[in-house]
Amino acid sequence: MAAPAARRSLRGIQALSAKLPRIALTSGEPAGVGPELCLAIARRELLCELVCLADRNLLAERARHVGLAVEVRAYGASAGRHEPGTLAVEHHPLGVPSIAGRLDAGNARYVLGLVDRAIDGALAGEFDAVVTAPVHKGVINDAGVSFTGHTEYLAQRTHAARAVMMLASGALRVALATTHLPLKAVSAAITIESLCQIAEIVQRDLTKRWRIRNPRIAVCGLNPHAGEGGHLGDEEVRVIAPAIARMQQLGIRASGPLPADTAFVPRVLADCDAVLAMYHDQGLPVIKHAAFNSAVNITLGLPILRTSVDHGTALELAGTGRADASSLAAAVGLAIELAGNKEPV
């Protein structure tokens, strides 16, 4: 029989475990670095219950190949806090055998199946957050599935009216007004209504998830020098400035439109909690330069919490053991942090 002190200690551990968030981790494109990144972070101390959705045989083979000693165990047998050196796995079989660095469209349905399982579990309350390893959009489309990215797919599957991509590293947060669009389509995609909806989502999630009171949003222009008063394009005069005025009427602390080449200077960043960029390559190169492998991709506007890495599948690194797990570790860490911030301030 356990001693009273031991029993009290056990009850304390169980109480702590009960409060820890359960995180679903999808292993991503099997030919990419995702599987070994999952194994790498499994060796770390994590204040959560971590559940990896993957083919367990793929993980075991990749662990042997790159020399990572990780004990893979079934999710059903998982209980409580993550233990470094172990990984609770819910087994999902590959569509076809996978070779590191070599894409195969036969596994596209497998990849999306992992995401679907994570979404369904989060919507049902089984998971407190979803963390996704990178997928390869091209090979999914090659399999006959129209797929523009995790952000859009998550919005569709969760029936969210609109989802917003944000990358975050510490106090630097960059949200996007448009995501995976050709540059020539960006202008037409930006409307007063869409910008106001996006700003409302950014404000709401900064308040709810980051617990920032009255967040400040710096809004970029679209054209060089924010259009030079209409001489270098009229989107700022016609759409962005009126949208900012409406945001302010709605109680959103928005400012701009700011020239993108000055929106990220320290003085401006010190006075805002997030920057709203108009298109993908306007905002993301800045944060990736400043914090590559520590930035986290988070999808705002969803009924579930989802974070991800700030990089792609890195096929050239798959199976080499040289892939850096820092971004995935940061994504798990942010998911753990934000999972505890469920109520507005």
C-alpha cells in the first residue's frame, strides 16, 4: 500500500495532469520533415498531453533512420502529461509507402485525413488545440483535391465565416488581409467590408487569446508609399483609408494606411500589437527574416485553436536529421499558452 505522502503526491500529479491541455499534432506530408520534427519535439519537456496523428510505422522507421530514440505508444494508452522521450500516437495508415524527400500523390488523402481528424476532435472538445506540421499544397492538388492551404481548408471544415492567417513571434504579430492569391488578384480581393471583418477578427482574437486590452492594429497600404495620395494607385484612397475609418467607428484601434516599407520600423511596432498586411509576401518576409524558426503560424477566426510552423515541408532535409524543430516547438508552446486563455479579459 502506498504511503500517505506518496498518495498525496500522486493525487497532486493527477490534478496537475487534468489541467494540462491536450494537443493534437498532425505529422504533415510524410515525405517531408514533419514526421521527424514530431519525433524531435517528443524528446522535449512539454506542459501538455501531446497526441500525434500519424502512421506509427512511418514514425518508427524515420526515428531509426535519423537516430532519434523515441518510444512510440498508442494514444489510447496515453494518460496525463507528456513524458520526454515518448510520443502518444493515434495510428493512421499511409496510403502508399513513403520515402523521405520523394512526394507521392497517393498519400494526399492520408495527409488531409490527419487534418480532418484533428479538426473533428477539436470541435468535439477532445483536443484543446491543433498543431499542424507542414503539408505540400502541390502534391495534394496533383491528387485531384483543390487545396490552397491549411488556413482556407480549416475555415471551410469548421464553417468559419472568415479565417485570418497570422504569424507571431513574441510581440511581433503580422496578420494578412489576403493569403494564397496571385499578386494580380490582390487588389480586387480587398474591400472595405473584408478589411473591417478581418480587423474585427484580429481584435477579437488578440483580446481573447492573447489577453490584450484594446489591441492596436497598424494597417499597411497596398502600393509603394501607400499610394502617394493616389498618384501610385488608388486602393488606399478608395478602399483602405475608408475601411480604417469604419474600423475606428466600430471601436477598433486601427491606424494607417502605412507604407509597408516603414510599417515595420521599431518606432511603429512599439505602438501596435499587430500589423495587418495586404498580401502574403508583403508581411511574411519581414517576420520570417526577424524570427525564422521561432515564428508561429496561427489561424484566427476559427471556433478551434490552431497553430503551425512558419516553414514548408523542406523535402531536401527530410530524412537527414538536420531539420530544425524550433518552429514546431514554438507552435506547440504557443498552443499550450493560448489554450489557457479561453475567456476575454
